[in-house]
Amino acid sequence: MSEEADAGHDDSEDATDAADAATADASPSTERGDDAVTETALADEVAAYDDALAKEVAALEREAVESGERVEELESSLRRTKADFQNYKKRAKKRQEQEKARATESLVSRLTEVRDNLVRALDQEEGADIRPGVESTLETFDRVLGEENVAVIDPEPGQEVDPERHEVMMRVDSEHPAGTVADVYKQGYEMADKVIEAAQVTVSDGE
């Protein structure tokens, strides 16, 4: 082979080696570029997640604050309601006591009228007939009892005995049927259909 041919072969090899070197130098640069893009995208995703998380945390914090304010509002309302109820109970009790006092005062004022009539009957001269005065006083007293819804229990002889309204004192011979009222020993009283004192009676044996 001539010297010119050897020189041409050497130049061709040098060109091939230069191309390989250029290719080798270019590959790492491309990989580093791809890595940089991936890191940027990951950083953006992390930043977006952090932003979303921060917004969620802020929303939860606002909700917690609002819930706390609502709880305080409800507790305050409950305290006011309790205070109002206690005040209502006090006012109701005071009003009840006042009404009771007025009712008692009204009854006492009417009873004093009965007492005045009795005093006048006793002030009559000795030996005077005070029966009319006593009868008038009794009528006044019965009127007062009636105004208080009090009725006298005064069964008629021969009437069936009522265990709830009559207290049997003894059994006696009588012309009335056996088991019925023979006589009234003491009258009783009932108020608003409730017996406050049973009438004391004797009961007939029917003999």
C-alpha cells in the first residue's frame, strides 16, 4: 500500500473517532436534561399539594373557630335560659304565696262577721231568747262555707250508709231498715267533693 492510501485511511479513522466522541459527550447531557424536567414537575406537584393542604388546614381552622363560637353562644343561651327559669320559679312562688295570703285574708274577713254576730247574741240581757240570733249567725256561717265550696254532710235517717262519708259510731234498735242511718250523732263536711270530716252516725239493727 502506498503512503497516500495509508494517509487516507488514517484520516477516515480519525473522523470516526471524533464522531463517536461527540456522540458520547452528547448522551449524558440529554439524560441530565430529562432529570431536571422530572425534578421540576415533582417540585410543582409537591408545591400544589402543599398549597391544597394549607387551604384545607385553613378551612378546618376556620370551622373550628366557628364551632367554638357556636358552642360559646349555646352555652351563653343555656345560662340565660336557666337564669330566666329560676326567676320564673321565684316569681311563681311569690305570686302563689300572695294569692294564698289574699284568699286567707278574704276568708278571715268573712269569718269575723260571724264572730261579730255571736258577740252581739251574747251581749243580750240575761234570760233573753238568743236563739234567733244564733240561727242567723249559723246561716251566715253556712253561707261563708258555701262560698268556700264546703258542704255539710247530714244524712237523713233511713239513708244507706256510705263508708266514705259516714263514720259508724254504734248500732241501735230502730224502726229504720237494718244497715241504714238511724240518727246523726255529728255532722260532717266535704269540700269540692272531698270528704274533710265524715259524719258520725248510728246505724239501725232493724229490730
